[in-house]
Amino acid sequence: MPAAREGGTGPGVHGAGPRPRHCIGRPPPESRARSPDPAALRTVALRPAPTVRTPGHLRTVTHCAVSSCRRADPTAADSTARTPGLYRHAPGCSPPPDPTAPSPATRCPHPSLYRTPLPIARPAGAAGMAAGSRPWGALLLLLPLLLPAACRAGGVCAGEGGPLEPFDALYATGVEAYYGGDFAGAARCLERALRSRRELRDTRLWCRRLCRGQVRLAAPGPGVGGDLPFFSSVLRRAGCVRRCEEPRLGASSRHRAAEEVRADFQRRVPYSYLQRAYIQLNKLEEAANAAHTFFMANPEHMEIQQDIENYKNTAGKVRLIDREAKQHMEDYSAGVKHYDKEEYELAIDFLESALKGYYSEDEDCQIMCEGPQRFEEHEYLEYKAGLYEAIADHYMQVLACKHDCVRELATRSGRISPIENFLPLHYDYLQFAYYRVGDYVKALECAKSYLLFHPDDEDVLENASYYEGLLEGKMDPDTVKPRKEAKTLLRRHKLESHLLQVAAAGLGYTYTEPNYWNRYGARQDEHSVPSSISSEPEEGPRLFLAKKPMPKPDRELKEGGPLLYSDVKFVYNSQQLNGTQRVLLDNVISEEQCRELHRVASGIMLAGDGYRGKTSPHTPNERFEGATVLKALKYGYEGRVPLKSARLFYDISEKARRIVESYFMLNSTLYFSYTHLVCRTALSGQQERRNDLSHPIHADNCLLDPEANECWKEPPAYTFRDYSALLYMNADFEGGEFIFTEMDAKTVTASIKPKCGRMISFSSGGENPHGVKAVTKGQRCAVALWFTLDPLYRELERIQADEVIAMLDQEHLGPSEMNINPKDEL
């Protein structure tokens, strides 16, 4: 059946033979990340762009004891923070040391002082406190006096040659040095912290593997005392591990880092400090790699994106290194890229290497789970249990950890959500790649391996049958078996699941088995493979490679509903805008309403309002000002702006909500999630040679990952947002076009020039990456609206605004004339 091939100019006919399951230029059906538990998001404050969390007690360290001195921020957009040799300090503060001069005696903490880990994360409510006001602030100030000199220029950190230094202590001292202006010392101690953390894991892994081999666990015997051989081997293995670890690590309590510190390393925060320190030392290559490493775990961090572009332009560095990359994940990604380019031999090499690395990492993960575990359901110091209950409690924690290695190995570094169906996808790719290079035995072997995980997958069942037909007369296809390592892992995984469910039923544990091998979407092509084919056609099968469809949403997508207002003009739908769930409308508000709204904006907006006070949250070349509906009504009630004008802001946002709800034919109420009137103004003198965006490419409810071609629906993204809209107020500026892109954040699919009364609306997910081009002259103003279908995430300020409007309406109108959306009432 002839069909136009995606992206090609000629026809492609699907002939006999197996069908590919993945499209050219797209990754395989790795579904979107699971949405986190809504309960975990209900307390998340509404905020624009998330920034990296900086250890709280270290943010207050300045270059002198004057409380008015400005504090350095490793993620700040200050231009001096990006310039080698410059450092922010307030007037009256002494400047930091010259990075090229010999470093002062910045001290890495001695291991013996850290039997209790030093807190790193900011205590609640302590944002404005000075370091000395905290209970442990005095210790920080005394560190340089108490500890031996280390991390100094040309010197070595304390503890080399002895037990490994705790990584949390090195981290704390490195950050302290950073805020003290000793960038060379900061870089040394931060590098030591990262190396110490790696060495800690490697040592534990090596010792546990060694003792596994040296001390085998004995089987219990019958009768009284029959358990003695088993427990004897347990005791000997425990002694072996301790004798191996202590000379290298010291007491285990020295390496118990606080949860906040572990979270910082998980999110790669030390690399944010490292990149800033290396900038000051004019080590641009090291800074670029540190920035890239941080960015790979924080793709939503907009300033880092710009920093990386600056490194490429300044240092000419094109190939950046992720210093925390998981090799099996890197090999998998490379294999997929070669597969998409139809370079099947290279794809096989990388995917086979990825499988080998995966199984090696799986063994390591299993071993690392045998460390200390948390007993979340017990107060440990008051915990009293019998022998077998205590063993069961600990073992169930270990077993749950081992069972979750499947998820751990499928999760990219620094992320929360795994790539769905990760391990089976290796075999899915390989079965077709081997077929294309003519190795039908390996193709059948990989197809059967995949079917271990998904025995009812019709696509691969048909391919396996086809491969068997190709082998008939040459060998017995039944002698080709699934791969042994896949069978072993799956058998173990099923047994782990069984034991965990038995424990949940009989011992009172709470456990729900996740779907580790979830498979999304239908076939990736539309044509059928003829059955009963036993040989390949003379010219070989010509295969139709279709574009990978988006994962199926949890609701039916519709559009084209009524616009409700006769003056609103339809312009373009999703198809005309080259996307999904998109609409462009004009005349949503009139010219007079635009002018009146602009007058309100001039009277109530503050620089940085809605952006955590940051006047340039997305780019240092523009000033951002904002205001909310409640603020407008408050100013109107107080007489600071005309109340009628303030009421207009409320009314037009409600009008926009009703239009969006109606056009997309939603079968449930659309609630406000956040409403923001925002103006962005080009800063004079900063527009020459500008190559950044006013708002970088992003998605509204997930973390866009252009390299993985994914959008991760996990915090800090606003995962509860469902629809977005932008209502423009003016056109008298230069630049500022709204753009949609593909998930690569580069390929523009639609560009929209703002003007008064124009509104663009779209669904908030990864299907609609978007951004704003640079505003190079003048001021661009718009009402930004985000909506949710979940009433739990309604905008609190909107509810308060509803109450204000109800009060005003009661003063001037009868109850039947109130202009309140009844669905917005709880």
C-alpha cells in the first residue's frame, strides 16, 4: 500500500517483512514521566522560573561584617558574576582576594570534627538571618581557627593518606570559601567533595563485592541450632565488610550526610558553585563542563542555558562533558540516534554496550541496597522487636530498594521520573536493527527477549514469526532462546515482587507494586505485515517509517467549540499552527480596553513582581514588571487606580477563561491556576549583538529536555497546569514574537506577532514548547493566564478576588446581576 514517507519526497511502500516500531528522528515510545502525587504539590507556592537552591546558612556570608553588604549568588544574573576576575561586593566591603594571588588558608574540615554532619540546607524561616545568629553559626566562624590548613594553593587537604574525608564537610567548606572570595580554595574543596562522594560509593561497593565472594551465606539446617551455620556466615560477612571499609573510610558515622546535602548532590548543586568559581579563575573549559553537568539535571534553569551558549561563543567549546553521566544511559542515547539515522551497525554496537552496562549497574545497585536503611514507620530509638521481626523489617527495606533498581537505572541523572519501559526497549531496537543487517538469529533472540516482558505485544510477535520463517530450512528456530541475563533479571524481579506482596499481606507492610515495564501507545506504523511469509522478497522489504505519535492523554482532545462572544474573531486552529491543542484569536478585547488596561498596568506594576523580586528573571537585557488581579482590585478599592479599570482586569481574564473552556470543549470546569499582567521592557544600551530570548523555550507543566526529546512531568514544574493563554495589549515594540517549537527547542513550528486584543491559547504540556523572542525596543505587555482542571490547585488570590468582586457587586447590584462565575464557587 503506497504511503508518503515522513520527511521524504518519494513514496514508501510497506512490503513484506517486520515493521520498525520507531520513527526516524524521534526516540522510541518512551512515555512521558509519571505525574507526581498531587498531594505533594498542594503546598508548592506559585512561582515563575525555579532557580537552584543555595545552602541557606552560606548565603549570608559577606566580605565584611556590615549587614548591608550584598551577598553573592552563584545563580544570579549579575553581569559581573560571569566575567572572569570580577566579583560582586557592596560599597564599604573590602574586595575579595585576587584569584591569581596565593590563596589564604581556606581549610577543609578534619574528619574527626564531623561525627555529626554539618547542616547545609536553610532552616525554615531563616532566610534573612545572619550566620552568627544560628545555633551553629559560631562553629562556622571558628572553622578557620580549629582546623588544619588544607585546600590551600599548592597544598593538600587534610586526611590524604588516612581515612576518606566526609564529602558533606568538604562541600560546606568549599561553599564557605566561595562566599569568602577564595575561588581557588572553593574549586579545590568542591572538587574534593565530589571525588570523596564517588570514592565513598566505590569503596563500599568494592568491599561488599569482595566479602560476597569470600564469605558465602550458609543454608540453615534442621532442628535446634540448625540456624547457627547461617548466622555464623552472616556475622563473618559483616566482620569482613567492616575490616575492609574502616581503614579506608573510618567510622561509618562520619559519612552520614544530612538529607538536604544528599539532595544537593542529587540535583548537582556543587557544579553550579564550581562553574562560578572557575569563571573567576578564568578556567573557561572547566566552567563550561561544570555548567553543562549542572544543566543536565536542571534543564529548567534558564540562566545556565545562556551561560552554556556564552561558553560556546567565548571559548569555542562545542563538545561539552557531563561529568556525572551514566555510561549505560549515554550508550543507549547514542544507539537510538544511530538507529534513527538508519545506521544499524553502529546502533547495535551502542545498544549492546548499553545492555552490558545496564546489567553491570544493576548488580552494583543490588549490592548498594545492602547498606543502612530507614525505618520510616518506627521511632528507631524506641523500636523494640523480636529477632525475626527485626530481620524482616530490615530485609523488606533492602528488598524494596533492590526491587526499585529497575527504576533507578532507567532514570537520568538528577531526575525523578524514569524512562518508561527502558530495559525492554533495548531489545525492541535490537531485534529490528539485527534484521536490517541480516543477522536473523540475533533478531529472533532479541525479539524473544523483548517478549519476556511483553508476551502479548502483537507487533513483536509478528516480527518474531517472520524471523522464524527466514530461518526455516537453515536451522530450527526453536533452538533460539531469549537471552539468559534477561530471563534471570525478570525471574528475580518477579520473586522480589512476590515476597514484597507476601510481606504486605502477612506482616502489615504498606506496599503497592508499580508497573515497571509500562508500554504506551499503539504501533508506530499503520500497515499490516502479511502473515505466513517464509522468505524475504527479492528486493527486500520496503518499510514505512511513520512519525511517532504523542502519548495518549488522559482525556479526549477536542477543539472547535463556540467562541461565545460575537466580536471575537477566529484566526488559526491547531492544524494551521502546526501543532496540537492550539488556537489563535483576535478582537478578544477592544483598542479602548487595551489602552485602559495599559493605564492600570502603569499604576500597579512593580519590577520583579511575580518573579520573586527579580527584575530580569529570564534575561539581563530586559526589565520585567508584573501584577495580579487581587493587587489591581486592592489598588482600585483604595482609590490608587480607577476601580472600574481595576475591575476590567478581572473581567477580561474571566472572559478569556470562558473562551478557552468553550473552544477546547472541556467537559469539566476550567479553574484559574495563576493570572499575571506582565510587561517586559528592552533595556537601552544592551541590545547590540544580542542573541538570547526574552523567555527561553519551555513547557508550562513539565521540564523540557531537548536532548532527550522528552518533557518530564515532575517538580519543580507546575504539573497541575492544563491550559495556558496569553492576551496581548499592544504592538508598539520591536521583537517579542511568541514562538512554538518542536521538543528540540530549536525547530520553530509557528511564530505569532502580538497586537492589541490577540490571544493565543494552548494545552500546557510537552506537546507545546514555546518561548518569546527578544524585545529589542519598547515595552511588550500581556495578560498571562494558566488554567487547571483540578480544583485543588485553584489560584488562591483568584478566590480572594472573587470575594472582593462579590462584595462590590452586592454594594451596587442585586444578587441576580452579579458577574461571578458560579462554577468558581466551592
